[in-house]
Amino acid sequence: MLSLSTRNRMELFGRTCLARLDADDPNNATDLYLQPTGIALSEQGRRLTLTVTMDI
């Protein structure tokens, strides 16, 4: 599975903040994952997470 992450420091409402975007499986693969126990599971698919932090 491919994972990407980007961070950006910016100003929001006159305060410095940090925004981070994480993307897991951006190509939205639909393959099966074979566990060591022999169980086959499908991958979860694309997930995006946006996090913004600010010191106030």
C-alpha cells in the first residue's frame, strides 16, 4: 500500500499553524490481502486525513 503525507506551515487568524494531509492508498487498490492464517481480506481503499494544529 502506498502512503503519502504533506505538511504546510501557514498563518490562520493571525496565528501560526501547521496543516498536514495524509493519504493512504491514493490509487484506491482493490486487491486482496492474504493473512498468514490463510484468511483473504480486501484492502480498505482510499483514506484521507487532514489535521490542523494551532497554538493559541
